[in-house]
Amino acid sequence: MPLTKRFTVEQIKAALLQCGTYTAAAKSLNCSSRTIANYVRDCQELKDAARQGRAAITNRAESNIASAILAGNERASRWWLQSSPEGKRLGYGTRVEVAPAVLINPEDYAPHRPATWAEAREVYADIGDVLLEPTEEGSRDWTVLLEGKGA
């Protein structure tokens, strides 16, 4: 014997449109979010209502952020600059660019091992802007960070 439906499509739809999320809609109807998901899975009208409800929540969130920025909230302003495409385009993003590192053996590149940092920088100058450091104490290998001609 099939189970009877506890809610109508109209009740679920209204809850989704008003609340915006399965969890909030379930709370308003005093049921589980799994129940809401089951109704939505089986009905295109409810899928559309769920999408509209989420869009409404997103619009409210955007409005809240815009209001906070216009009210002078520095934290909201900083978040917007770091996460919006417009802010990232202006260089406010938090992405970190890392220069490529190349491990070389000095003997493969120069006929003698540079004795000093200054000499090493001079020997490797034609590679590009370089940052040299020994890979480990006493090692004959150098880490060369390339930023230019050789990169």
C-alpha cells in the first residue's frame, strides 16, 4: 500500500519560495530536509521553486553586502574586493603567484663553481633575474628561481 503524502505540492512550493533552502523549508513545515528533497526530486514545479528560492537568498545576501559596503563596513568592502571578479581584476585577489624553481648543478652551467653569492649571481645573470641559495649546507647544487629570460 503506497504511503500517503503528508504535504501538498503547494505547501512545499510556498515553503521553498519563502525560505530559500531545503533545511529552512523543512523547519517551517516541521519535517526533515530529506522529505523536502524527496518531494523536489519527483516534481519539476518544485525543482523550479527550489531554484527560485535559492536565487532569492543569493539576492538578499548580495543586497546585505552592498548595504554593508555603502554603510562603510571595511570588512565587507575588503571581502568584496578580494572575491569579486572586479576586485580581482584590480589586483585585490588573494591568489599567490609562485616563481618556478629550477634545480641546477653549477658545473653543468659554468666551468667553475662560483665561490661567492655575488659571483654566482654574475655567472647566472644571463638566465634572468635570479635568486640563488644552496639546496642544503655544503651542497654543490643551487636553487635558482627564474624570473625572466629563462622562465
